[in-house]
Amino acid sequence: MALDLRVDELFERYQEIQRYVGWTQADVERVRAAAPLVESSFIELIDDFYREIAEHEGTRKVITGGDAQVERLKGTLRAWLRELVTGPYDMAFVERRFRVGYRHVDIGLKQIYVEAAVSRLRNGLLRVLQQNWPSDGDVDELAATMRSLTTLLDLDLAIIQDAYETASNDRLMRSERLAAIGRVAGGVAHELRNPLNVMRTSVYFLRNSKNAAPEKIAEHLQRIERQVGVSDSVISALSEFAKLPSANLQPISILDCLKSSAPLDAWPDNVELIFQIPNGLPKALADEKQMAIVFSNLIRNGCESMSRGGRLTLSARHVRDHIEVTVTDTGCGIAAEDLPRIREPFRSTKARGIGLGLALSYAILEKNCGRLNVASEVGHGSTFTVVLMAEKP
């Protein structure tokens, strides 16, 4: 497990906690003065520590290297204890202890066992300190030293807690990055599948048609060329979307964008396409390449929802300072209980025609300062409304 650690920030947090619990130079001096009284018992405490580990499945299972590993760990623990009672409690001290805590996460040791282990060491150190305290020594000073040692171990536990939280956040971030990579990969596959299928059909025709007319050959070659252009646009738009924090908002023609997004050369014969775009409709402010992905998704989803045929209507209107673009199908519709979750990646089924592309569409519209509204009724169809900013006159 990699660790990108800002040691200065870690040390600042440690110093803040020291101030919070009232750790002072007097505590440092008490613990250091007591070090000779407890150091002679380190081997006894460490042997007891690892005997106890062997008794519990939750701790025993992380010891995978046998006796050799146990001996190495005993040496590490002895150094940890010696540093605990001698210091110095500087930045290097805090970093080393943080890395030990982080390593516990790496090997799969639950935090509850670490805290129990520190508690056992605490009790052992306090017991040894009491046993070895001079019989004529100051009882009040003994009590103060025990408090200082207890506070120091509490500070170590705070470092361990910090390490566990950091490791948890690191894992979450890695998980989110992997999920993002999966969504992008899925989005690329989703967006490219349709033009690839069109090209495959044309290639099949060209390879198997023995007496095709020159015009027909030219038609299929143009078809392939167009779909290569579509694929290139998809890849470029997805790449830009992944890299840029915001879309390139420019005035775009809604009619032109819708026409370029409708795959007319592969349009289903049983689906009627209707454009209802009023003359003089103001341009919308959006990234044209990204919006082509959104409209292509909505149009394709609408067609896929009408496996037995139907009507797809593309309309638009100007409402105050926005342009509302609707894609309405007469397909199977979406159940009410599924509507709140349709924007989630991989929640789709081919029967409803709602795919990963819809989750991507929501994300793109957020980049374009737009939104997507959905209304649907099972058995009657769905209406997806894209709301974009209108170009100011």
C-alpha cells in the first residue's frame, strides 16, 4: 500500500493534540527519568505481548511468517518501547509511529486489536513502574509519572487512529478512481458499439456482395467513413470530458446538433422520426461535441425502447433564459420505482433501453450547466427533457 504522507501536516496535528491533552516538558522529563525503571522489563512485556497474540484468531492470522517473523516483530516492538520512553518526540518520531500504524492496516490488522494491544502494554508498563519505584520515593511523583506515561500512550493511539483514517481514505480514493476508470471504459464501449456495428454491416456487404453496383459500393464506403468520424468524435469528446474541469460553452444550433446525433443511415424502419423545432429558436450555450453524446444517447435509448416500432419526437422551445429540448418516445416506459435510479451507472437493461450512456449524459449536463428531467409511464413511453442555457441576445 503506497503512502503519500505530508509529515509536516501530521506533526502539526500531533502538536495540536499534545496541547489539547496538556502534554508539557514536565511530562517529557518524568517519562525519561522513569525509562531506566521500565527498560529492564521490556523483554518480559514483549514475550507476554506475543503470547497473547497467539491466543486470538484476529491477531494470530496476520502473523504469516512463522517464528522468524515473530522475532523480527519483537525487535521492532522493543525499539518502539525504547523510543516511547526516551523520545525525542519530534517530527521523525511521529512519522515512524504513523507508518507503523499504517502498516497495521496494510497487513489487515483491525484497529480494535491495536488499541487492545496498546492497553495491554500500558498496564504492563504501569505495573513495572510501580514495582520498580524506589520504596522511599515520592508517591505523588509516582502518580504524576504514571499520568505522564498514560498520556504519552494516548498520544500514540491518536497517531494510530490518524493512520487508520488516512489508510481508509486512501482506499476509498483508490476505489473511486477505479470506479471512474470503469465508468469511462464502459462509456467508451457504449458510445462506440453503435458505429462499429454499422461499419461491420457495411464491411460484410462489401466482402460478400459479388456483383454490387458501383453506387452501392460507394454508399457503403461513405457509410464507413461517416461512422469512423462519429467514433473519432466520441473518443475526442470523452477524452476532453475526462480531462477538463468544465465544458467549452459556445452558441450551438439545437436543430443541427439533433440532426447530427440521429443515426439516419442506421435508423430503424419501424420507428418514425419527427422534428418539431420552431424557426428562430435561439442558440443554446453548450459544448457541441459533448451534447452530441447526450442527444445520441437519448435518441438511441428511445429507439431501443420501441422494439415493436413507434414514434420518436425531437422538439425544442425557448423558456425565458433556457432552451428545453425534449426527446419523446412511444416505447415501453419506465416503472416509477426505477426512475430515481436510472442515472446510476450499469442500472440499465436492453429491454428499457436505458444504459450507462444515461449516467454519462447526466454527468455531461452538469459540466454544461444543464440538467435532465424525466417523465415516463409504463406502456406509454418516456420524455427526456434537456434544459440548457440560452444564448443571450
